[in-house]
Amino acid sequence: MGILDFLKRRPEPSAVVAKERLRIIVAQERSTRGAPDYLPLLRNELLEVIKKYVHVDIEAININVERDSGHEILELSVALPENSKPGSTAPVAG
Amino acid sequence: MTAEIIVVTSGKGGVGKTTTSASLATGLAIQGKKVAVIDFDVGLRNLDLIMGCERRVVYDFVNVVHGEATLKQALIKDKRYETLYVLAASQTRDKDALTQEGVEKVLQGLSEEGFDYVVCDSPAGIEKGAHLAMYFADHAVVVVNPEVSSVRDSDRILGLLSSKTRRAEKGEDAIKQHLLLTRYNPARVAVGEMLSVKDVEDILGISVVGVIPESENVLAASNSGVPVILDETSHAGQAYTDTVARLLGEERPLRFLEVQKKGFFQRVFGG
């Protein structure tokens, strides 16, 4: 770092940008690697089952596989529409 | 004694897989090993051109798999090195021409013929041909360019190597993964225009087995059908020689990572 460097602030070198972008995308892709092949199918089938009872959109179903010291956790969350009541069958939801 | 199987793979096309396969196979033969190099790119035969034996292809890999030719008939003996052989890819458009059983049979045949190494030149992509090229491997050389799409694709390939191969499926020792950085331009790295060796190693979490500098000699070598490792005056050729030595267990420092300073005459007269 020279003394005058702050006077001529240049944009970040493109290699630095490339490294940062790759660091993020590679980490993201690694986290979904391993058992992802059946996840989209599982999601669709779950949607079919859930739809029998509640009207939800496919985006409302979130599936994640997490690895934690040798254990694998399949995490599933379904965001129910606001006006769905427990026990009601297939309400017309927005 | 079974042959060691080395796959040269990358995911992305055009990064230097065939150039690398040709040079590694030739380098191993120079070291006295008996080597076969196989082109797995069914439909797009090219290794024969890089090895300079394109006019001597009579039978190919698929002919052997289908029993239309024996392994001995299909192996093309290199003109320069007695222990080096090429098995060309078929030019059929049938993508199912290769089967896992067929590939296994050929690799077993090569082991029985006393080959020390089989270098499998993978096609680009992650389709069947690439899968078959890596499936039986003991070592993988993942060729990567210091460029975003190539780095991302090699991470994908590293994932496949540790899950979709025979060693992974049988729970044996993992494939030995080696990263080979090619088309490296130290001058562009120095000014922040290109990912450095360390950047690529950091992102992929694996260290390089070699760095091949970008070089005009690579095109010249392919033009004349001579693997670039045989161009002993070129930095690319020397870097491949170093890489072969490292694959054989020798420790050698990386070379050609610094910007070359121009000599007095070059500065005065250009060049």
C-alpha cells in the first residue's frame, strides 16, 4: 500500500469480484449436494397430499437437508395460507 | 498387477482435457511406464489428432466394446514411444454405444496386457460419456481454467467424483483428486484480472498438482500432432513434465507463476 493509494481509489480488481462470487455459489451448491436428486419429487408428492386438505402453493413447501456431525436432518416446513383452519378440508384459499 | 486408471475430466469444455491427456500419457511413457490413453468422447474423436495418429485409426473403442475388433487390433502404437498406445473414440452418433460393462471389460483387458497406466480422456459435460470415463478411476485430474464457469463446473465434478464412481459406491478408498490449473497467465493475475492459483485452491478446497501457463506452444503442438510435453523449450511442456513427476510421487516446486521480465534486447527491439 503506497501513501498515495487512497487518492486514486480504483474499482475492485475483477479477480476479487470473481473469487467472492465463486465462494458464495460454490458453498451454496455444495450445501444442496448429496441427496438432492429426490427432493424435487418429494416436494411435488407432498404438495399433492397437502392439497387434499389445504390449498397451498408449491412455493409454500420448503425442504432442506442439513448435515451435522454425521447426522442428516430432513427439514420440512409448510407455510399455510392465512385463512386455513385446522381440520377443514380443502378450503378455498387465496 | 492391475493398471492404475487416471481420468482427465473437467465438466466444462475447451479447458484443455485432451491436451492434458495426451501430455500426461506421453510423460508417463517417457518415464518407462506402459500407457494407454483412451478417448471417451464418442462421436467427437479428437485425441488422435492431438497425438498425431489420426491417419492410423482402423478400429476404435466402441469396436472393441462390441467385439468387432480385439484390443490388440484397436490399440494404436505411438511412433515416438514404444510403451505408449492410443485407443480412439468412435465416430458413431449412438450415445449408448458405450456401456459400463463394456468399459470395464476393456480396462480389464488392458490390465491383463500389462499396462501400468490407463489415461481416460473424458468428454465435457456430466452425461454418460463423462460418467463412464470417471467411473472406474483410481486418480482424477480435474482440469480447470482460472475463470468463473470453469471453477464452478470443476467443483461439481469433484462432487461427482466422490459420489458417483465405483470407489465411492463400493465404499473403497476415495479416488485421488488432483487439480490441474491450465491457461494460467501470471501477468493478468498480477494486475488482478485473473484468479490466482491460491484463489482457485481456496475456492475449491484442494491444492493443485500443476499449473500450466497459457502458451502459444500449445496451439503449435496441436497443429503438428505432437503432445506439448515433447516441446521441451516451452514452459507449458516443462510444466507438464513437472506435473507427471508429481503424479508419480516426486516433489517439485511450481514454476512459471511469476511475470516474466523482459530482457534488455526484448525491451529494446520488442517481442
